[in-house]
Amino acid sequence: MRPTTQDRGAVRADLFSGAVVTLIGLGGLLESLRMPRFAERNADPYTVPGVTPGLISAMLLIFGVALLVRALRGRASGAGVSIHRWSRASGFRTVLTLALTLVYGLLLFGNIPFLPATVAFVFAFTLVLDWANPERRLPLAYLLPGAAVLAVAAGFGIEFVFKEVFLVRLPG
């Protein structure tokens, strides 16, 4: 069976994207290895500046290579989902996602402490996007407590990871 023009286009897109992501991952990994390690100060190896960028770059490198391998084998993504044909509902949810994220990033984050800003964002995000998807609408009796538990758990979890694992000072 001969690949269609659409399949060949997807393979080319995967090949190009895989090459770009691989190069970004490789460059980031090499640069993170060049960052200071502060060994002369007996610094904890998990707190040196290059750890987080190195981990992220390594993941980009792995995913980029996986995409390249798939493209070189001549297989396009088999999901069958096109970014060129969005339903009206998908477009609406995407706009809502962007709007909520911008409100969080531009208005809440930095103006109020991190924990309440993040809890408010996750709570609002969960409620609004559940409301915007008629296929997944839950009754309010389930949605409100579920969104509240998710928001509080996410807020505390994210704060813990950034403060205790990545040693990042958060606003507020």
C-alpha cells in the first residue's frame, strides 16, 4: 500500500520537528553541563544551576530522537487527529485555556501569594473547562468538591516541588 500525500506530509513534519527538538535538547544538555557546579564550595549536587535545564533538555533529546526514528521508518502519527480541523467546541476550549492561563500569569501570579493564586487558577480552570465541555459535564455536587480538592492538592504539591525540590523562592 502506497502512502498518501497526507501521510508523506506528516512524515516530513515529524522528521523536521524531530530534528529541531533533538537539536534543542542536545544544545540545552551540553550547555547545562557547562554551567558551574560549585564543587569548590561543597554544594549539594542537586542544587547546582544546571540540574533542571539538564533534565528538561535530556527529555527533549529523547523525545526528539523518538520522533526522528518514527519519521525515518516512514510512519506518521497514527492518531488521526488533525490540528487543521478543529471543532467549534475545541476552539472555544482552547481560547478559554489561553484566557485563564493569561489571567493567572499576568494578573494573579506575582500580585498575590503563589499558593492562593495557584489554587484559584486550578479551581477556576477545572470548573470552566468542565462547563465548556458538554460531553463531560458533572453535576455541581460532584464538580465543586472535586475541583476544590484538586486545586488544593495541586497548589500545595506544586509549591512543595518548587520550594523543596527545585529550591525556588516563590512570590508571596
